[in-house]
Amino acid sequence: QKNALFTAMNRFIGAVNNMDQTVMVPSLLRDVPLDQEKEQQKLTNDPGSYLRDAEADMYSYYSQLKSIRNNIEWGVMRAEEQRRKKDTTAPEPARTEPESDMDLEQLLQFHLKGLHGVLSELTSQANNLTNRYKQEIGIAGWG
């Protein structure tokens, strides 16, 4: 039960809802690095990494997490329809059909395991962002 996909989705949605209720002024998240340790490593390790990570601030993660939550709650198909309305010239990707039912079962297990891992990581990021926001505005000790 603890590792069920539905439970992981609910934990993620709950974490993002908590983040959304906590972050009253999302613009305060702009230009604030998501992880202070990673920010310090960027300055010392790879000289070109700052170019790749230029948009990796708390605001971009906040927006991304909310978008993912909306896709989970409303469905990916709805999001795809909205993207198609914006860009009607984009070709549809080619679909490949699995050869047998066993392939389908293995494919499902592979994707479920990956989805569960991604949802766990996204839940952690939403909780971290919420805590960092509280630190930034000085309410870190509050509920």
C-alpha cells in the first residue's frame, strides 16, 4: 500500500498543494537557487555549469511542480490538447506496438517503477521548496 502508485500520486499532489498554499508570493522565488549546496558546487567545480543551470531557480521548480500536478489531476491528454491548440503544425509521434502480452506486462512494470520513483523525487522537491520558501521569508519554524 505504501508503495502504491495512487498513494505516491496523492503524496505528491498533497505536497504541491501545501507548497501552493504556503507560497503566497511566487515572484520571491525568482533567482533563488533551489539547493544552496549545489549553488556553491557550481561556483567551484565546472566553470560552464552556470550556463546550464541559469534557469534552475526555485520559481522555475515551483512552476514545473504545479504543471506536473495539473497534468496528474486533469490528465495528460487534456494538456496535450491544449499544446496542440497552440501548435497545430506539430506532427504526432510515431507509435510502436509491443509484440506480445508479456511485453506489455514488462513495459507496464518498467513504467510504473519509473513513475513511482519520479513521483517520490518530485514530492521531495515540493517539500524542499516549501521549506526553503519558509526560510527565505523568515517563518521556518512555523507549522
